[in-house]
Amino acid sequence: MPKKTFFNLPSQKQNFIIETSLRKFASLNYTAASLSQIVKETGIAKGSMYQYFEDKKELYIYLVNYANDMKFDFISEEAEPQDEFFAFYRELIRAGSLFDLTHPLISRFQLNVMQQPAAIEGENNSELLSNRLGEFIENLIHTAKEHNHIADYIDPGMATFVVNLQTMNFFKYLNEKYNLALEKNVENREYPLPLPMETVEMEVDNLVKLVEVGLRWHNN
Amino acid sequence: MPKKTFFNLPSQKQNFIIETSLRKFASLNYTAASLSQIVKETGIAKGSMYQYFEDKKELYIYLVNYANDMKFDFISEEAEPQDEFFAFYRELIRAGSLFDLTHPLISRFQLNVMQQPAAIEGENNSELLSNRLGEFIENLIHTAKEHNHIADYIDPGMATFVVNLQTMNFFKYLNEKYNLALEKNVENREYPLPLPMETVEMEVDNLVKLVEVGLRWHNN
Amino acid sequence: MPKKTFFNLPSQKQNFIIETSLRKFASLNYTAASLSQIVKETGIAKGSMYQYFEDKKELYIYLVNYANDMKFDFISEEAEPQDEFFAFYRELIRAGSLFDLTHPLISRFQLNVMQQPAAIEGENNSELLSNRLGEFIENLIHTAKEHNHIADYIDPGMATFVVNLQTMNFFKYLNEKYNLALEKNVENREYPLPLPMETVEMEVDNLVKLVEVGLRWHNN
Amino acid sequence: MPKKTFFNLPSQKQNFIIETSLRKFASLNYTAASLSQIVKETGIAKGSMYQYFEDKKELYIYLVNYANDMKFDFISEEAEPQDEFFAFYRELIRAGSLFDLTHPLISRFQLNVMQQPAAIEGENNSELLSNRLGEFIENLIHTAKEHNHIADYIDPGMATFVVNLQTMNFFKYLNEKYNLALEKNVENREYPLPLPMETVEMEVDNLVKLVEVGLRWHNN
DNA sequence: CATGAATGAGTCTTCATTCAT
DNA sequence: TATGAATGAAGACTCATTCAT
């Protein structure tokens, strides 16, 4: 958690620090992204950074949680509630993709961060890193199971894992298939990325179809 | 590609270098894993390392390909050929899990590597990194589609992506669910990891069931 | 150009850094003179050096320009203006020799630097290295030609080259002829070098005589 | 002096080693030019190099002497003997320039070497490095003085120094004036350098005129 | 005599962090 | 609270030389 000095900053400055840091951590791994570079790009004094954040790790953890929250909040607002599980799941994926398309910096950062298990040594990271989307999906699955939207022979833990995995990686699929060049665009600050919403919708349908029939309750 | 000096080494020494390097890159990201440390642990002279590999990047790429090949070869031998797609997919996952359980070092390394997009800068990595398993799965899907094992409304690219994703991440699921503590076990060289094969088989069934019904051709 | 950090240093410390660096670069070539050694002799932290100068090359270029400027300024002050070209040329050489005798460290450094064409690779060095003395001499020659101090059949470019060459190397001649042992004296910090001014004046006369009659307009 | 193993080599191989080494030492200073690189470019085994030469220094000294001798021998053959000093001096310069134009590799090497005082530490280099051209010029001056070709008020040591200086640097003048790009041509192995002999002759005349009238006895 | 692997000291440079102002 | 200089450990990598085969 950043020190209170950080939050006392004018929000414009806060955002600038966040954005610059995100960009560095988005294009380099935790170790390679250096505070020295961030500080140079930001223009703020190096000492100041240490008045805002305890150390590099704290900054990083803050960014991860910041990104997670941004995405979760966006999805929460954008996804239309649906009674039926798969309809909602579709909304989730769609909203998530929309977020990724309009927030490529954060998206790229999350892609980079996702599986850097060794980024932060000597800490039980799960305690430091929020995963609201993951928990949300977990709840969703359980509710769906109770409502009999999901076949009863499906293991909910496994279902959660699979759905979560797909949710997190769907944009990576789009990125590769449509050559969005997320990496370069982020480094050059060229965004938003151009991909018509219809294309996204179509791909979302493809995915949901694939998942839905697999999880859905049916009798044959 | 390592220099021939490396391959001239007694295979025991080769393996020791590979194993030590794998362990470092398995527990730290590309940048944080330092040649100095590897060299110190190996006991060989720093200069010698550069007689074997052009530079750090070459060592890393070699390890990635080495690990991929090891896993692919293992699966190739272990998985019983099956005419039916889902039966074969099941075999694939099972064999892959078996590999992960018996080669936790490589497994952990691959988990770490998988999504470190920015590890190696300034190179078109896809040309340097083999992905035989990925290509294999791609072929599998296409064949399955031709044999009508997969519903015709399923997008093969999407199916490949999803199946590949699950194949690569399945062991991560096991690791978390059964607290295999892959990270610590690898660092302490405590393996193999204990997980009865029946448990693995059961989980494999869960996954395949989930996927199968989603992809399988059926009429309702 | 050094960073402003360097110029913010107390001038005593600046001078110490300059002198130590000059000494190293004076007795070893660009590559052999190492920052590690300089830093060790200076007593400052290695990291600090990089707060003052971008890199080794920048330090070196700074020193070259520093030395050139020192000598030029000294000569500018010391040489008595003369209307007649050869009288002025004599003053130039005399003042230059005086500088060399009283600033053996810089003198030795310049001797060492002069023809190390490949010291700094990949750069158009002429843009980075000032040559005020050279330009000054070039002007001098042209003016002299206009004033008919120099025979009209003399090629001014050639004359500039020759005069420049002699100006730069005259002290080397003294050094060898009188065994000044510039090299050792500099390394041991034993200076100023002892050579009576009358001797210098005599040698200057020898040189100027040689040059003068060659360039002067005369009718035979 | 190289070991006898070197001279036992087929002369083609000898020459290849010499040429490759010359090129490296021509484009980099003594320290920066590494045996490792030379050996790699030559294709011979690193150990072999140490069977031919005691160490790096011995190779370097051998090259310097080799180059000096080559140039001296060439000039000896090419320059037409002349009774009169200035006519001979003219021949010397002309032959030297011809050598430089037709042997740019050696020429560049010599330019680079000339004033690298600190190249070889801890040795009295003058004992190791031959300077036949310098001694030749010294003799020439003394003879000329005896023959009254040179004014009697001219200091012979000074005259030797000046003439030597000009002889050694004349090609550098041509190189700069006519943009011969000696550096790049040598590194790319693009030679001989194109400069018509008439141009050279003209420039030689310019220089000799300048020197001659300055040294010649005349009565005004 | 040729080979080429082994060696470890030494190179330049960057880093996260501290601390005095 | 902001600043930015100071620090020295550590990184990747190259080098000249040795030596066993």
C-alpha cells in the first residue's frame, strides 16, 4: 500500500506516475523494469518515489492491484446482468475484451504480470494481490451450479479454473489472431487498438459456444 | 544453439549445467536469474560458460527448447495412440501431467517461462523457440474436425487455442489445488512431487469431460 | 558534455577528478585506462562517476576538450600580439612550449591523444572535439597570405598543415632532445619539468628560422 | 621476435596472419585489438598463436617492425637516387606516398601506431622498434649539410625532426584533403585507394617547395 | 606442433536504496 | 515534503594466457 504522501498528490501527477510505471512494467519484466528509468521518464525526483512507495515491490504490487481493480470495475459496469449463466459469461468476456481494447496499457501489463511467479521473492504474494475477478467467477460458477445451469457432473473447481483461464487469455488470442501488436503499440503509446466491435462479438460467440456446450446441462 | 564446445562436454557435466540453469530460471525471471549465480553454483569458470553459449539469451533459449522437447518426447512415448480425438486428448493431458509430476524442475521452468513475453527483447522469438506441442495440437484439432469428432460450428483456431491453454495450464491447477508447492520443492531440489496417479487420472477425467462435451459433435 | 552534477561539485573535487583522469589517460591508451582504476585512485564511488559523466567516452571527450581549451587560453594570454606573421608564429610556439613545460600533465595527455584515431569508435569525432588552436592557425595563415607575409606560390592548406604539425609536436622534440622524461614524470607526479627558458627560446628560434625563410616572400 | 615456428609456416599462412593482425591493430588501439578477435578472423587455433609469438606484445612489435621495413624497402627501391638533397627529399616523399596509396593497410596501421606512446608498458620501446627511415633521414640531413645543400645556420637535429615529421604525416594530409577515407576502406578491405598520381605529384611539389626554400642557402 | 577448452581477473555499466539539505 | 547526489554491490561479458591432449 503506497504511503499517504502518494495519495496527497494531485491526481494528475498520481496518474502520470501510474501510467509511466505501468508502461515500463508492461514491456519489461519486474527485474528489468527499473525505478531509475521510470523516474527518468516521469521527471520526478528519485527520492520522491521513495516518499510515495516503500520500495520497488510496493509500487509493483500497487500497480497489479490497481490494474485488477480497474478491469473489475469496468466489467462490473459494462456487463449487463443476466439470469442465465452462459449469457452472463458471454457478457463477462465481451466486457473484458472491450476493456482490453480500450485500455491496452493495462491489458498488456496484466498479460505480462499474470504468470511471473518469481517476480517478487520471499513473499506470499496471494495475500498481497487482490483477485476480485477470480473470486467473482468462482461465485458465478457456484451459483450457476445451484441454478442447474451447469451439469452436475462438472467439477466446480475445474470449471472455475477453465473459465478463469479463458477469461484472462481471451484477449491474448485476439492479439495474436488479428496482429494487434499490443507490445509495440503500448511502447509507442499508440492506442486505442483498432478492432471493430463486431469482430470481437463474433469471437466471443465462438468462445462461449465452445464453453457453453461443454458446461451446460444436457441429457445425452 | 549452443556452441559445439558444449556438446563436447561429458554428458554428466552438460546435464549438471542444464539442471542448475533450469533451476535458476525456474525460480527467478530471466533478468533476475544471473549467470554469475549459475556459474557459482555450477562451480565452472565464468569464462567457460561463454565458451558453451554465446550469451545469456542463447542459454535461455536453449533451455526453453530443451524443456519443450523433453516434454514433447515424453508425451509422444507415453500417450497411447487413439483413433478418437477425445480419447487421445485425454491421453495427452494424462501423459503431460505425468511428465510434470516426474519432472517438476522442467515443469516449473515452463510455467515460469510461458508468459514472460518481454524476457528476450528485440528478437522475433517465435523463430527461436520451438513449439512442437502446440503444432501437434493444432494438427490434432484439424484432423479431428475432418473426422467429424468436433462439431462443425466450432472454430478450429479457437479450439486449438483453448485446448492448448488447458494443456499448458493443467498442472498449474493441480499444483494449486493439491498444494504441491512446486516452487519450494524445486528450489530445495525435493522431488518428485507426491501425488497419486489415481488423483491425476480423476482430475484428467474432469477436464476432458468438460472439454469433450463442448467440442464434441452432437445434435441438440 | 558532463552532466550538471559534475559542475555542481566543489571545484576542488572537480579538479581532482580531472587531474586523476588526465593522468590515467596520459599514461595509457583510451581502452587501457580504466574507469575502475580512476575511480579507485580518486576515492569516489564508481556509481558517482556515472552521475557526472554519461560514460567513459563522455569523460574522455570532456578531457580532450578541456585540455585543448586550457592550452588555447593559455597561449591566447601569453602570446604577445604581433603584426608580422612570423613574429606571431614565434610567439605561438614559445607560448605553447611554456604551457607544455608548466602543464606537463596536460601536455603529456595531448601527446597521447593526438593520434589515437580509433580511440572512440562509431562517432564522427570531429564534431565532438574542439580544435580551437587549429582553426586559429588556419586563420593566421590566411591573414598572413593576404598581408603578403607569405610567398604567393605557397599553398595555404599545406602551410596550415605544416605549421599545425610543428606546433603540436614541438614539445615532443624538446622532450626527446633534452630527456625530459615526460612520461615518467607525469606518472610520478613530478613536475614542473626543468628546462631553462633560454633553452626553449633558442630552440624556438631554430624552428622559426627554419619555417620562416621557407615561407617568407623573397626575391631570388 | 617471433618464434621460429612462425617462420616455418607456409608463407601464405604467415601473410594471412600478418594481414589480419595488421587490420585489427590498424582500426583499434593496442589494447582494444584483441588476440581473440584476430584468432577468430584468422581461423587458426588460439593456442597456435602462442606457438608463433610469445605474447600479444611480441606480435605487435613484430608488426610495427614489419611495416616499417616494408615501407623502407619500398622507398629504397622506388626513390631514384639524386645528388642534390631536395631532389632526393622530393623522391622520398613521392615514393612514400606511392607506398601509402598502394599499401593502405600498412599505411593506416602506421598512422595508428605512430604516437601510441603508452601502447606497450614497462619497456624501453626504442630498443625494440626499428626506425630505419628515421635514421636514413638523419644521415641524409647530415650529408646534405656537409654538401652545403642546407644553410649552415640550420640546426640539423631540428631539420631532421621537421623533415621526419612531414614525411610521416604527409599521407595523413592527403587522406584528409581528398577524403580518402582510409579508415573505412581498410576495415572493408577496399583498396587500393583511388588518387591519381598527378595529384600526388602536385602535392609533393607543394610540400617540397615549402620545405626547400626554407632550408636552402640563399643570399638576401 | 596444433588444438581449443579452461580460467578468473577485470571491463563498463546499471541498480535500488539512503540521506543530507 | 521534495530533491538529487552518493554508494557499492552486482550484472553481462571479454581478455590474455595456460595446458592437457
